[in-house]
Amino acid sequence: MAKIIEAFVDERGHLHTSPASAIVADIAAILGRVGDEGGLTSGVAALILEKRDAIEKAFADYDMLKSSGATIIDVSDRLRFQSHAE
């Protein structure tokens, strides 16, 4: 006999039994293939969801630094900035 179930749909239209599973699938799709044959993608996506608070804080910090007019340098500029400080 048919019964009603609760399911969650990811962006591709696949059904999942939990919201976390649907979000992990969406993040994995955004990331694309990570590792040989894409075997790491789901694990990386699950870690992103698990570490969400820390990742969101890092992005908030980045946005604040970027909007404050602070100079953002890449690693190759690090040595140039260190020599000016000395």
C-alpha cells in the first residue's frame, strides 16, 4: 500500500531522506569532481556542511577586510611586504 513519506529534493531533482543529504548533494554538484574519479567530492561537501559556521565566519571576515579598504595580497607578494617592514 502506498504511504506518505517526507523527502527532500536537491537542485537536480533527486530525492533524499534528510535535508543534510540534499544539501551535500547540491554542494557536491557545485564542486564538481574532486580527486580521482570524483571520489572525494561527497566527503568534501559533507565537511563543508559540517564546518559551515567556521566557513561562514571566514567569508564574513574576508568581506569585512575587503570592504574596509585593507590591502589583500597574494602569497607571492608576502616577501615584498616583509622586506618593507624591516
